[in-house]
Amino acid sequence: MSRLREELEEIPANIAGPTRFPTERNKHEMRCGVCDGLFYVDEAIYEQVSSAMEFDSTDNPFRCNDCEQEYDEDAVC
């Protein structure tokens, strides 16, 4: 997904959310439960998803931003 420079400048540098590469904040590897893409997440997201998977290891609740957006669009219809 490409973004215009104007859009990127509106996003704060310390935004919380998954990235495709490790950052100072996002150190934990996590696979998307939909597309199986590899992402890096912060401690809070990692703990939340890990806790959910301890309860039900067959369902990975983590979705990357693209899959989450598609899910939200499908839910509206």
C-alpha cells in the first residue's frame, strides 16, 4: 500500500502498531492470522495476542493493518 507524502507527515513518528521491520518499540515477531505475513509488534500487542493464544492455540487473533482494514470493510457490508 503506497501513501502520499502528505499522509505520512500526518502520522506521528511514535505511532503504535505493527511494522514489517523491527524498531525500537516493535521488537516481537508476530504472524498475521489471516495473510501469515511477518510483522513486528510492541510488548502490549505481543502480550495480548500471546495471552489469547494460550487460551486457544488454534486461533491467532492478530491481524495486520491491511487484513484488519479488509475485515472492517467486510463487516460494514
